[in-house]
Amino acid sequence: MKPPRARSADKMLARVNANEIPAREPRVRVSMRASVQVSADRSVAAHLVDLSRLGFRLISDEPLKTGQLVELSNRNDASLGEIRWVRGLEAGGQFTDLPRITE
């Protein structure tokens, strides 16, 4: 008999395989300084830790809010996004335009 956790994992995998839950986009670990524009006249320093085609994860100097619209920029490019989850100073977001952030 499988432990309860293994059964849950099997059910989740079956749902993913049946396309009930979309597979997560591959993420690439990065280490990039960025600025998060949180309002017209205010930005917060941040560190991007991973990127995918659709989203990002960062650690900011100040807490961000779920649903907050942000502009991520580094010395080369900028992209618009929406913060989808926050855990302390760590936050994850979804791009609302095509990502243009490059190293």
C-alpha cells in the first residue's frame, strides 16, 4: 500500500497528463539586479532569481502586493508584469507583455 502522499502525487500527475492542469513553463535560474517600478514616481530594488517565458520570481528590498502591476527593468530592457503571489520579500509574477529582460 502506498503512503498517502504518494497517492496524492499520482493523482496530480494523472491530472497533469490529462491536461486538466497545464504544465508549468520551464524556469531558468538567473541572478540579475532589477528595479521594480511600483508607481509613477517610486521604484524598489530587486534581484531576479528565475525567469520563464511567462513569468518571473524575484526578491525585493520591500514587500510587494498580490495584484500589483509592476515594470521590471535592468540596465538593458524592461517588461511589464503583475505580481501573482508574495511570501515576505519574495514574489512571483506573470508577464503582461512579452519579456524583454536580457543579461
